[in-house]
Amino acid sequence: CVFTFSQQTAFAPVTKSKTSLEVTPDLEVVALVAGQENYGFAIVAMGEAIWSFLEAPSLSHAKVLVPATIAAIILVAVSGPMVTNASDAASIKLGLEIATGVSVGLGASYVARLLSPYSPSAKEIAFGGLLVAVAGFFSFSQNLIVDEFVTLPTVPIPELPSIFP
């Protein structure tokens, strides 16, 4: 078997083009994905709180239910309808921003539980909740950036010398 290459194709000059691709997000897909993440986060947050409470049920330990319940109410009643509204990009953006803020607040409550000197339930449960809150934050903020609801500033990159003509 013999392979032959012509000089034209083997050493074709590399040209750099500065074209930009215009991508418009499909709002129905964005709404579907964001809605699943939003409602899933609410369910997992409530599940963690209930599990933690059931490990050591007492009136004083019921306080672990408060942050998750508030977060779930906001995610289901406020953010949920907004992120699933496929006809309005501004509504999806605001819903994702609210969900991102809720994930930060819930994450802070998990950090407070981890730093508490005494906890009736295992700290591993709160750490699992913290991991889910961090994942929720990155998921919601990624949707804001990837779907171009939020634009990050860009830094101009200087043209670097090339060894190819």
C-alpha cells in the first residue's frame, strides 16, 4: 500500500479567519433543562433536610428543616414558573438568577451546620447537601452564561508570532 501526498494538500497554508458564529438558544430546551434542575434541586434539598431531621428527631433539631423549606418554596413557587416559561427569555434569566441565589443561601446554611460545634445528626449529611448546593450553583450559573443571558467581559488576546508562513 502506497500513500502519496501532493505538495498542495500537505503544505497548505493555514489561514486564520475571524468569523463569529451566531448561536441563539432554543428557549424550549433551556426551559426544560432549567426546570428539571430547579425542581430537582428543591426535591434534593428537602430530602436532605428530612433525612437529617429523621436521624435525630426533636423539636430543637427541626431547625434544619427551615432553610431547605424556604429554598424549596422559592424554587418551586417563584423560580420554577419563571425558568419553565419558554416564551420569555427575560423570565428564564430572572428565574435562573433567583435559583443561583437560592443555591448560595442554601450552601451558606450547610456551611453553618458544618461549622456548628454540635449537631444531633451526622455532619456527613450536611456535607452532602453542601455538595449538592455547589453543584446547583454551578449548574444555574452555567446556564446563565452558556445561554448568553449573562455576558462575561472579554480580554483582548494579543496576536502571537507564528513559525508557519
